[in-house]
Amino acid sequence: MSMDPNTDIETPLLQTHRIFYEDCPGCQLERRKAESEGKIPVKELSFVALLVLCNVLPIASLFPFIYFMVRDFGIAKVTTQIGTYAGYIGSAIMVGGFITAGPWGWVADKYGRKPVIMSGTSSIFIFNTLFGFSKNFWMALLMRFLIGFFNGMLGPIRAYAAEICTKEHQALGLSMVGTMWGVGLIIGPAIGGYLAQPADKYPSIFPNGSLFDKFPYALPCVCISLISAVGFILCFFLPESLHNHPTEEHLDGKDVKSNDDRTASDAKGMEADSSSRKQKPLWKNWGMIAAVAAYCLWGLHDMSYSEIFSLWAVSSPTLGGLGFTTTDVANVLAVAGLSLLLFQLFVFPKLASLFKPITIARTTTLFTIPLLMIYPLISLLTGASLWTVLIIAAIVKNMLSVCIVTSTFFLINHSVPLAQRGVANGISMSAMYLFRAIGPATAGAMFSWAQERESNFLPGMWMVFFILSMICFVAFLETFHPVLPNRLNEPHPEGVEDDLKMKRALSFTF
């Protein structure tokens, strides 16, 4: 062992010397990581977990009560129009995110991750609270839009989750994001379903005339806002990961104490960095374009399904629905969300190690088609048989979805070299916001149209789920060559080691 004069920490004799700038927060974080001797940053990852939860709860909590909220606004002239207006509210947050996802990413790269994360948590606290106290449809629509517009922290959180970890734990940090998203899919519907309309459910606690009787959908929003307030406070204790010194300066060794300790691996790394700049533009990379398209198409389907499922569950049986309450919907979504988390933890990593990503995506998409066509038949059931079949169908649907989405993550990463992964994932996120914005609005309009439609051919909900199945069929066709190149089954040569570490980390974590 020797003492590195530039770092003031012990480093192995054969290890590359690292240079830390004293006034750079990113360098100080790197110093702490180096001194941690490979320990998992439990505290920082716990903060990241809470911040991811802050992102997903406003989205997931809405579905159990949005139908009743729109109904109470009185903007729909007839019952069959409720789905259309509910779709607009569901889409608003995604429209806001689509507009500002790129600019927020630029701010995070230029000024730091913490300012963007703090802006995101504060926007949820302010606008989600106001959404719960909305007096009319237009106020609710605007508040949801502003949540998405001012909350651009999901992308920076993904980057931050990897940056706070040493190299061997970066995949663990990224998997934390996906895991907590699954947790949010359990907690969110539970909060929305159990706490909406509290005066009706818990009259001894919330009597008639109380605040939450006048605003029956405010309580779940306030609870989520309080969680975001905690996240905002914790941001002050997060270390910044962004470096404030020029990268080229760092590579060239300018203004540093020693320039003689560079090893052969340093030079090799600089050559790799130089060659990565010569990669072909992403718009010429058909594999990446096809992978992002597959990701977005399924995102459109998934968001449409989420909107339609809740609307279908709470709508009247005379219109082909189930006549559920917000609590009933919360029960189904919470159980399905828990199954999704368990599936992610224990089953999917094994599937990923046995089958290629395209095979997983293709097979699970195909199985989704007949499953969706079963849903209209479920409304014919009653009692225990209804609940049993519905919960099984919802669980299986969630499992198939996570297989497809996670497989497309692998395909996107496999389509580009390491140096372009950040940009590729940023593009995919921005595109996903657009498609997720389209999903609820079109799904709500389609739901209303189907309820009003009078035809012997695929009447009512049969047409709704048939259209969802057709979207799946298009996604299935897209998984074949030449649309989706078979080469995406394997990691890019520069990312083989990284891909193996990711799978090992997933296996360990799950």
C-alpha cells in the first residue's frame, strides 16, 4: 500500500491514482466512496428509495378515485362521458413531464442533481395538495399538469442512484429505482382507494361538514404531499454528485498536483473516451430507435390499460362495468402490485438469465392478447368467483407487463455503447412521457365512445379490450426482424461486463 499525495487516502500500488478537486462536490463524493472500502451507501440509497416513491405515488394513487372525482365535478353531461374527462386528468401529468423532461435533465447536468430533486419534491407537495382541494375539473387538470411540468427528478434520480455507489454497487442502486417503483404501485392505489371519500367510510373520524367531507379526495393527496415534504427535507442531507470542473481539464491533468502517476490504464481509458465520441449519431442507430419504439408502444398500452381498468371496475354493471367502490379497486390494485414486486424480486431475474430479451418480450406480449379478451367475461361473474378470477387476471397482467418493460430496458442498453447509454435512456424517457400522455386521454375517450356505442359487433367493453389487444398485437409484430434487430439480444461489446454485473446485482438484490 502507498499513500497517494493527491487523494490523501491509501491506494494499492498497482491501482490508478485518482485526483480529487477540493472545491468540487462530485470529487468529494468520489473521495468518500473511495474511503468506504466498497460498502453499500445504505443511507443515500434509502433517500433515493423515498424519492422514487414520491414520484410514483401521485400517478398510482389517482386511478381508484378519478372516476368519482370527475363525476362529482359535474362536467360530464352524461355518465358515459366521465371516462373522457378522467383520461384528460390522467394524461395531464405526463404532458407536463414530456415538455420539461429534457430541460430538467440539462439543468441537472449543469447545476446539479439536488436542485432538480428538490424542485420535484416541492412541486409534488404544492400542486398535489392543491389537486386534492380542486373545486372543478379545470383546476384539477391544471394542478396535475404543473406536477409534471415542475417535477423532472426521475431521470436525475436514476443517474444519482448509480453515482452515489461504487462501481460494484451501481447496478444495485439502479435496481433500487425499479424496486421502489413496484412498491409505489402497491402503496399508491391503497392510499387513493382507502383514503378517498373518508366521510363516507370513516364517519366517526371525519363527520359530515368536516374539511375532508367538503373535499372528499383531498386526504390521499395530503398524505402523499407529506411524504414529499419529508423527501424535500432529506434532500438537504444528500451529497451532490455533479462535478463542477471541466472534464477535459481532468483528463489532461491541468491544474492538478501530479501528472506523472498516470498508468497505462489511464491512457487506455482516455483512448476509449476519445473513440466513444466517434460513435455514429443515435438517429442513425436503427437498433436503438426500434428498441425505444417498442418501449414507448408498450408504455402507451400499459397506461391505457391502467386507465381503462379503473374506469371499467367502478362503472355501472348496466354499462358492462363491475360497480366497484374506490376501496374495491384499491384492494385489487394493491394485491396485483404486491404480486408484481414479488415477481420482480424472485422470478424475473431467473427468466432473464435463461432467455434472451427479445424472446421474453415477444412471448409475454403474445400471452397478453388472449388475457385481455377475457376481461369482458369477468363482468358476468359475481361474488367470490368474480373476485378470484379478477385478481388472478390482474396479477398475470402485471407479471407479463414487467417482463415486457424490463426486456425493453435491456434492449435499449444493448443498442448503444456505454458512452451513449445516458443519452439513449434520456431520449427513451422523453418519448415515454409523450406516449404515456397520449394513453389515458385516448383510453378515456375510447371508453366513453364504447359505452355509448350500440352495435352487435364487439359491444361496449368488448370493443375496448379488443383495441387494447390490437395494440399488443402490433407490439408483438414489432419484436421480429428486421423491425427489431436480433443483435439486440446481446450487450454491446463495450457493455458486456456491465451487463453481467447488472444481472449479478439483480440476482443478489432480488
